[in-house]
Amino acid sequence: MHLVLALNAEARQDWVVDGTARFAAQTGATVAVVSVDEVQLERLAPVPRSVYAGRAQEASTAAVQRLQDAGIEATGTVLKGLARDLVLDFAEQQDADLVVVGGSARPPLATRLLGSVPLELLARATRPLLVIPAPGA
């Protein structure tokens, strides 16, 4: 079994990584971690893309290390663009059996106003998608 773990580079999501590690340990799955810089047009970003890409790399590296420390075979990838546009394509390329994402940690009003990547992925997914809710959600 092969999992794709899509991480939000702007939010610490250890709970999603740990949940993925438990599931992978139970199923013998490998994990491909993907983190996206979430920059659609660099010229409109308030800081250079490299800042966002650096955060995405840090999130990916930390998740891979946490998974490997739990005995899970894991790799990491950083993509440039919007997660809603890239995660499912990445899962197809990886031939993922399951895509794992964290539920929105935003308050409900912010989610309504700003949207939710997990909800967008659910609406467009052609592969099984597991959403792990934020603690206390």
C-alpha cells in the first residue's frame, strides 16, 4: 500500500503525521509526503516564493523524519503552486492507494470565507481520501 500525505506548509500538523504513521504501521504502507508552497503568482505574493517554498520544505522534511522515526518508509516532495490543483495529480503520479490530509484548523467562519483545501480535494478526488480532523475539532 502507498499513501500520499498532503501537508499544509503554513500549519504545524504533527497530529496528521502521527495519524498517518499509525495507519501506515498497521497496513505496512509507504508514504510520499507532499507540501505545496501555495503561491499562485509570485508577483502578487507579499514575500518571495522562496520563503513559502522554504516553509513547504521544512514541513516536508520534518514529516518525513517523524515518519522514519516511527519506522515508516517515507519520501518528501515540495511542489510550486496551489495544493488544490497539485495534490491529486501528485497522488495519481504516485499511484497512491489513499491520500491523507488534515482537516481545516481554521475557525468555521474563516473556513466559509476563505475556503478549505480538504473540502476542495474531497469534491475532486478520484482516489480514496482520508481527512484527519484537527484535535478538538
